[in-house]
Amino acid sequence: MKSRAAIQALSLTLAGCTFGTPDENATTPAMKLAPQLEAFTEDALANGAPAVVFHVRDGDREELRATGVNDLETNRKAVATDKIWIIGAGTPMVAVSMMKLVGAGTVRLDDPVSTHLPEFTTIFPAWDRVTVRDLLGSTSGLPDYFPPLIEARTLDDLQTRALTFEERLRIAAGVDLPPGPVSYFVWSATDWEVLGWLLERKHNRPLAEILAGDVFEPAGMGSTRLASPGQPPEPMLHGYVLEEDGNRRDFTRVDAVAGSADSGVISTVEDLAKFLAALTTGQLLSEATWTSMIEAEPSSLGGIRPSDDICPGSRHVIMSGGGGPYSVQSIVSEDGRQQVTMATVLPPRELKVADAPPLVPEMEDAILQTARSLCG
């Protein structure tokens, strides 16, 4: 980790950064920091993706660019400040709030979940050994509520019927799995719904307010919020799915994940970059807490992935998310100076959870290549 003086210096630099007002092509002056991302963007749009937005920073050089359209009805040009669902990439933000409670001594990582949320073992009676650490590290073994939700609900239901934390957990409880925890990483959106419910219980206020105070405001994420049911706040990058008859459907409103701790955050590429910079440079958590999250075994805590394989002699952190018509990913060096963040609105396809959309591996490869090109 950096020294506190270095962190403060970088914080001042970040605070003074401006990306400018996007021109009609929604680009900052080209600095040729990201030819790999430009190539991916061209390919993605040629294959039907409505929009791609990316941000690259290498020290004091940066590029913020949006390409494509905001929606397929009006064909309004996308701009870099358009918002997007970051499905799953909001979990590190939830983790920050939970680790603040841990740091304050209000919650301990090895506390059984039921110590703070008795409803958990009412719904999962055989899972009494699951701890807060298991949830943060994805070792709870809890069934993922998302696949049965997608399979059981119509598109109309997914778009217009909101769910509570308890309802999401009860959907997961209908999946027959042996009780956890487990000794290995296994992603489950249910982990984060439990954490969101637990946070509301300990704070006695809505998760949206908790995240705003703990994360969005201190990180300067002015365009980020936990979504409420109803039409999301415009301007949004509109995503689409295909109905059974092959017709295209605007799927930008998704009340089923509004308020979700796993999937309910709406943000921008610029705000995601601000979040990871703030997280890795000590603006949100103490150095000791951050280190404990990254170095936890068998997997890191908080829905983030450390990597020592991008640049020789340095560590990076990877954050990713995606679902339905959206995919996002960000890679940042641990000193916060090199960063690559991208969001893609994927080509319309049937809503599935069993397979990754074809463009996603290509997107991840382009981001990884770009991060490696910034190695000093």
C-alpha cells in the first residue's frame, strides 16, 4: 500500500481531475491510451451492441469515451455520463459498508449470520455455521437465487415486481443444496442479499442511505445510487432482450433487482473508476482493513479479485459485473495510478443465466491487454 502522504497527494490529484463536457461524439481528445478497447468497441458495435463506454487512466493521462447510442428507439448518441446497471459490480461497495461495521466492532467477521439476523436461519435452518466472513468471501455455499428467479418469472414480472431481501432468500431456499459453508470460492448473489439485509438491520435505515453515506458521497460518485422500483433515472444506456417471438424489448427497467445488494446499483463508468481509486488509495477503508480483505484466504473478501499477473512486481485489483444486457469490468493498480474501466450494452438476446454472452470474453481480454500495456 502507499504511504498516507502519497495517498493524500493522489486524492488531491483525483479531486482536481475533470473529464470535460463530452462533445457530440461523446469523446475526450484521443490520447491513444487504449487501441485494444477501440478495436473491441468497433467489433462490438458491428455485432449489434448498442453502446460501449470506457475510461483509461495512466497517471495524469486519461481517456474517457462513449460510442454508440443511448437507446435504439431515438438513436440518441451515447455520452460518457450516461448511467448503466452494474449488475454484481456493486458488491464491493456493500462490502465497504460491512467492513466499516467490522472496523467499529459492531460486527465480527467470524460471527454466525444468525447472531445479527435471526431470520437467516429461519429461512435456512441447516446453515447456522455460515459466518459474515463466508458471505464476504463467497464461501457460504448458499444457493444463488438468480437462476430460479429468471426461470420462474415472466419478463413483465421481472420488470415490474419488486422483491424484498427476504423474498430473494426464500427463492434461494427452494434450491436443494447441502448446507455450507464450503472451503472454496463459489459465487452466489444470495450472499449479498443477506449482507444487505444485515446492514439495514444494524443501521436501522435503508441500504440506499447506507451506501450513499459510506461509499458514494466520500468517493465523489455523484451519478451512483441504489435503484428504486420504477423507471430508472435518465439518462440511462438502454439495454434490450429478445422475447420468445424474437421481438426486441427494452429491459432498462428491472424492478426485480431494484434495491438489491448484489445487482441494484446504477452508476457510470467514470464513477466506477472513482470508486476503485478511492478504495485502493485509502479513502474508504483503513490500510489494515483493505489489506485484510485482499489477503484473505481461501479467497479475497468483498467481490473483488487481486491479481499479481498483470504487471511484473505490482498488484492489481479486478472488479466485474454483468447480467441481462449489461457487462462491466474495471482493473486498477493497487497504487491507483493505472486504471481501465469499461461498460458494454450487449447485443439483444434472450435472457439467460447459464452462459456468458459471446462478447464478454472478448471484452475481458481487451481490458486485460490494455491494463498490461500501461505497465511501467
